[in-house]
Amino acid sequence: MKNSNITQMSMARRGIITQEMQTVAEKEGIQAEELRQRVANGTVAIPANPLHRTLDPIGIGEKLHVKINANIGNSETTSCITEEVEKLHTSIKYGADAVMDLSTGADIDNIRMAIINESTIPVGTVPIYQSSAEVRHIFDLTADDFIGMVEHQARQGVDFMTIHAGVLRDFLGLVKGRVTGIVSRGGSLLADWMQHHNRQNPFYEHFDKVLDICSRYDVTISLGDGLRPGCLADANDKAQIGELKVLGELTKRAWERDVQVMIEGPGHVPMHLIEENVRLEKEYCHNAPFYVLGPLVTDIAPGYDHITGAIGSAIAGAAGADFLCYVTPKEHLGLPDSDDVRTGIIAFKLAAHAADIARGVPGARDRDDELSRARMAFDWERQFELSLDPDRAREYRAQTMPDKEFKESKWCSMCGNKYCALRITNQLLSRMEG
């Protein structure tokens, strides 16, 4: 690839509306020029590595629909290429806007290439995972190894990467009083490396080299929150906020090089602190798109953290977060399978949609209103078509209704015919009109 800046931000600042911008504008129902301006000022990112040939681009950020990401990828103990590609297809089928390949086990390169080659949605990674997987211990890596992996993955066609450049040596002492310390895998690996070598974070120290790579391949930097809180007790503490301020400084440096940026956020946050968290990110990071993991609003839900995360995501999205990273029922417990991926995606699609309605995104409620009219008319097939998971809706109705009544009956098994409020109301309204 030529050593030139071909980023969406560079094009936007030169007044050029790219094909990706045009596509995103049409999806969002806005003028392409309006979108170009937002890309130019950094409030919208379009992750679109030109080497990702199958990509159908999306926009993330200001005044756009809230997007969701699905994490996939193998571990040291679980999954293979076939299973990860199946998770990708599940993610796309049920509406994920992006996926991240977080593989840490065997055959990482082949898994990633299989995902990129078959993915129509943006693909993200955390380069330090693969760097660590290729050596006996994180201590064995050099600064050049960390940066080299960023370029390696950029050449594969990765659209956005989590770079934990804000975890500084000065912050490590701040985690001593935490309940759960450092819960970010990337953050903990870097902290271990820095403490062992008595050196600064290589991603921070060599951030200009990272920007060189990202400008050549138009990789969007997702500035990782390596010190995000892993429990309610640690939310909004000095370590988290200190890192967030550094991410704001790095955002400005990236924008000076026309490199697109997103900011990653927590984590675990009590409901009453979520709005403050979003406000601080927008303030410190100059309204860059905000990408949150959850946040989970309670710590006592192993097996149900897709629910606690979706609650937090809906609140965060309504408050201004732009990109929601899903959580599956297996969060904190194990590597999710395809069914877990489906469950997590639906939960967070609901959160994103609820946030769109709360934010007043034009047309966000149209689908709800249409489904409600179909419900009032007992148009079961239309209800299925409009639901986020038509297969599950059909499955549940089929479990309790005879075949001949599946599409024709004016009630469901919850109330039956006699107690169906909608049937009674329809009759009432008919008599009133007569």
C-alpha cells in the first residue's frame, strides 16, 4: 500500500465525500455533506480499512443510530475456525453492526482472515492479544513487537483496533486500593510489562508510529480503557478518570494526523453514575465517539450479565454513548458459543434501539408503532417480521398454539380468547363506531 494518508477523515477534511460516506449517509437518512463534516471534525468514525474488500461500511458517532459490537474469537482452551465463522454469521444474522476478533488461542491468523473474508461488517481486534499469544511470556516482547503486530493486523484488513495507549506507569499505583484491580486483559498485560521492564507503555511512547500505520491503512483507533472499573466499587475512580484524560490528549494527536478515533469506556458502573461517565468522556475526549462495554449495573448476575449490561447500555446510549459492546450470558464464566452470541446481540440491539428512541433519532420509533398496529390487528406474521428475533417469536407462539390457529387466532395462550384485552377492545371500538 502506498505510504499516503487515505483515511476517511483526511478525505472529509479535503471536502471529498467518499463512497463509504455516501453509503453511511443513505443508511442513516442524512445528507452526505452533513456526515462529511462530522467525519472531518472527529465526532463520527467510519471504520473502513480499504483492504477489507467485503465491507459494507457503517458510521459510529454523533446523531447517528447507536451501534453494537459482538465479541467473538477463540481462547487457549475453546473453539476453532469453524465455530468462529459460525459466530460471525450469527452476529450478522441477528444484527450486530461490527465484530471484534479477540482470539487468544491457536491459529489466530487463519481465524482472523476467515472472519475478515466473510464479514460484511467492520472487524476489530486487540493486537496485544496476538502479540502475547506468540511468545512464552509478555516480558519477552519488545516495543517493536507491539507496534509490528499493529501493522501486521492492518495489512490483514482489520478496520479498528483497541490500543491501550493511556495506561501509564504513573497510574499503576492507583489500582492498589481497588476491589478488582485491572480487569482489562490488555491493560493487565501492559501493566505487567511496564513493571517488569521499568519502562513506559510502548503504545504511548511510540504513539506516532501507531499513527503512521493507521494513517496508511485507515485503521480507526479504539483507544482502550485498560483501567476500566471491573466492579461497582471501582467506578469513576482516579485511575479510570486519569486514563480518560490521557485518551483525550491522544485523540487530539490522532486527529492532527487525520486518524479516526473512538474512545472505549467501562465496564461496571452503578446506574446513577453512567450519565456522568458519558459526560466526562465527551468533555475530556472532545466529543469523539464513545464505545462502552455494558456498562454492567450490578456485580451479582453471573449467567445473566447480558441483562445487567443491556440495562447499562440503554442508559449510556440515551446519555450519548455511540457504540455498545455486547455482553453474553457467559460473561465472567466462559467463552460464548453461537447461542450465547445470539442472546447477547438481541439484548444489546434492544438497548441500542431504546437509546435511539430516547435520543430522538428520526424514525427510530416507526418500527415499534408498526408492530403495535400489527399486534392490535392480530397480524401475527407481520409481528414476527418486525421483531428483532423473528425465529424466537415464531418458536414461542408455536409452542402453545395448534397449527391451524398459529396465524389465524385472535388471541395467544397467555389470556386465551375470553380474556384477550385486544380482542375485547376491538369489539368495543366496533360497537362504538356502529
